[in-house]
Amino acid sequence: MIAIDIDSSLKRRPKNISKAALGSNVKFSCTARSYPKATYVWYKDGSAVSQTVRRIITETGELVISELRASDVGQYHCIAQNYLGYAKSTFAKLHIDECK
């Protein structure tokens, strides 16, 4: 059996979200091609994002934040990893659209 390392370039990278409204739901996507299957860890402003009722990290690498709050604003990135290595995404910024 041949094991293939994580592709150093991610298949899908998170994008900036600048039109989010307070109370809305947002989703960042991050996907790597890998074997064995990668797991995903998301970071906000350099600290790991904990899964809560409002913050969910899916098996496919998506970070879903529901009921957006001002405290969710910041820079996000993900790391896709398996026992062979890891790949780090670029940063994506989350902004609140204050126009009503």
C-alpha cells in the first residue's frame, strides 16, 4: 500500500466574508485532497476555535458560525492534517456589515 501525503495546496481555501449581518449564519470552507483522510482544525486570530452550539467544524472542513456576534469578527484559517503531514490555508477575514 502506498500512502499519499496531504497535497501542499488546499483544494478549497477560505474566503473573506465582508457582508455578514449580526445574527446571521456564515460558513468558511477549507478542503484538502489527502490519503489518509484529513482532519481539520480552525483558528481565529491565532487561537484554536472550540466547537460549540454556535460554532461547528464539519468532517469536510467547513466552519459554520451561527447567530453571528461582534466577537466573531477576526481572521480565520484552517489546518488540514493527517499523520503524514499538514497544510495551512491562507487567512480569511470576517467583517460585520454595519449598514442596515
